[in-house]
Amino acid sequence: MDWQWLTLTLNQAFTWTLHNSIEASLLVILILLCQQLGKKHFSIRWHHAVWFLLLWKLAVPWSIDSTISLYNWLPTSPWTSMQEAHPLTEPIVLATEALHLHESAPASIANEASFSWISLLSLIWISGVAIFAITMTRGTYRLLSQLTNDVFVQDEAILSVFSQCQKQMGITKSIPLRMSHQMTSPALMGIWRPQIWLPANLLDKLNEHELRHIFLHELAHWKRRDIPVNSIMTVLLILNWFNPLLWYAASRMRQDQEMACDALALTYLQETEVPRYGYTMIKMLELYAEPKQIRFTAGFSGSKKQVKRRIEMIRHFQKRAYSWTLSGIVVVLALGVFTLTNAKTALGNEVIFAIPAEGETISAPDQTSLSVINSLNTPVKAAAAGKVVKAEYDTKTGKGNQIILEHEGGYQTVYSHLEKLEVTAGATVTQGQLIGLLGSTGRSTGPHLAFQILENGTPVDPTKLLEHSKTQQ
């Protein structure tokens, strides 16, 4: 197994997830702020729909660069301080260096990956993902196993009420009703084969109108496709398990989801029936004081605090409460433009890279590095203006004399196997300034410069940035 490739891939996945999670946290704060300011102006449906921006942010791994992105005001890289002490390039053995390694050297040398803080944090992250995934999967499997033998509702009068609710909401999908001793609240389960579970003995404690309210609410979950949404959010929480703000956001999203379902269900009731819907909710709270919230489901009941908030909404409910407003659409679009785009340096201020040394250039097969081959003591110059983060002999990965420069825009450039260092750590350099001499120090059998460009801690193809710089010039 290629452990070097696996380590690099894991590090890249973790750094992207962490950076994206930090940006998503800012989006959560903005959503909560907009909800608070627009509590009386935006519809109930808007309060839940706005959370789909967070789902998009967490789930989609790409977005366009924009000069108006909110993240342009964030620090260029969350890893700056860590990179200064433990540069991300330390555990990376450049693919092109294989051309210069002695043929008799052990094969394990090329794949050696030394310790780094990023690698340690990546292992902790993936371990947490595995633990949460296994725990949630086992819990869901255990629940489904317990529900396997639950009986189907056969009472014709109840099935007739349920059928009328389906017809009223325009739902033609067959959705069975089942009774369970495991459930403490009515709940819809299943993405492709949906079923509604009702707590045991519930049918004996509710009248026809109250059952109708519950059926309308659960069918509203199906009509709104809340089960797939909850499932996606659960998977995203597993990947971002380390971020408590996202767990809080998921909880708020579920609360807003229940209120949106209430609003949709109420649109199918007469105005005189609306207060009765609230009484049904209170009665369910009395019957099942502590309803359990089960992931991958959508239920009727909630905690006392949640029910109080929902009843307050019901008291002031109007039919248009489930409709979109122009102001709500504008706010969602604005949030999307500012938070679903990547940071981009303002036009005219892009970092321009220059080839650091003269000679024959060879790109690595994985396109993460560049080798410049020339005679010993060929001048090596800074590819761009920046600050010297590291200038010393590397004893861990065989890079020999190595210099790491930090630039604007979250970029770093790495120069390895130098014969001589002409700068020291902490110094500021300009583009084209002499920083060292090309050499063959470390694990190398011929004079060459191993050159890398990192963006936010991740190696990128140097040739593309060098070509872009030529175009800009």
C-alpha cells in the first residue's frame, strides 16, 4: 500500500474539511442573525429553507471564486501558525526526487512519512468519523431490528382518516401505518419505502380530529422530503463531528423543520381548526413527556421548549405564513452570493509566481512538484515576494538544505536540496531575490532544485500557476 499517497490524501481531506467547516460556522452565525432580525418579517418556510445554504456549503466540494465572497475578509490560511512550527511539506517526499535517488537505496525511503501535527490531527479526525459512523449505524440498525415485528394498523376507521389526509395533500404514495412500543412519538421513517410509526396505545387516547392533525403533520414531512434532508445532514455532521456550532445548527434546523411542517399542515385546516392543532400538540406532550429524537426520522412531538415555540407560531398563524416573500428571497440570494463562493484576491493583486531557477524542468507524475535540473551553484531566486518561514537543513525527510517562503493568498513555496542558504528564517524577500544556490544535499544523486507550491497547506500543480503568471505578465 502506498502509505505516502494515503497520508497526503488524508491530510488534504482533513485540511479541506476543517477550512470548510470554519467557513460554514460563519454562515451559521449569519443565518441565526438573519433569523433573529427577520423573525417577524420572514415566513416560517423561509426559516427552514435558509438552512439549505448550510447543507450546500458542507456537501459541495467546489464553488466559484469571487471578489465579493465574505471569506475574502478571513485570514488567508488557518494553518499559518502551525506551518511555521511544523511545515506541511516535511512529510512529503516529492515524486520527482525518485529520479535522483540512488538506485541501491531502500525502496522504503521514498515512501517514508515523518511525524507532523497535520498528520496527527488527520488521524484523530478520521478516527472520530469512524466512531460516529459506526455508532450511528449500529443505533439505527438496532432500532430497525426492534421495529421489524411491529404490527400494521388494521382499523378501517383510522385507515379511512389517513386516506382522506393523503388525498387532501395530493399524496399518492403508499405509506403504511404501524404501531410500536419503541416509539415515544409519531414518526415518519424510510426514504424509498416510507412508513409512519405510532406509539402503542396512541389510537385509544386520541380522537379522530387529533389523529388527523398527526397524520397531516407526518405527511407534510413526506411531502417536503425531510427524511432525505435529515439523512444528508447526519452524514455531514459525522464528517464535521469536531464542530459544536454545526451540531447546534443541525438542532435548530430540525426545530425549524418541525415548525415548517406545522405551517404546511395548518394550510390544509380550516381557521376554526387551527387552535385544535395546538391542543393536540399539548396533549401529545402530556402523554409522552420526553419524546426521543431519532436520526433519519421526522416526528410530531418535541421538547417543552420546542412545543412552546411552535404553539406561539400556531397562535399567530396565517395562510401566507408558508409562502415565500420577496424580501426572504433576496436575503437567501445575498447569503448565497457572499457565503457559497470562494475567496479570491482582488483583480490586479493576484500572487504572480516566477520560475525560481534556470534549467531543465521536469514535472512530477502527480503534478504536485517541479524539478529544475542545472549545474551546481546555479542561483535560486524567490518565486514571489514573501516571508521566510524556514531556512535550514532538513534531517527528517532527506530534503537537505530547504527554504519555505510564505506568500499572500495562503500560498507557500518550497525549495529543497539547496547547496547553500542565502536567507534566514523571519526575513522578508522580494520576487527574484537570491535565496540560495542549487545543489544536491540530502537524498539526491545529482544537482537539482525540488520546487513546490502549496495553497492553504495543500500541494498544487506549480506549472499551472507559473503559466497563469506568464499570462498575467
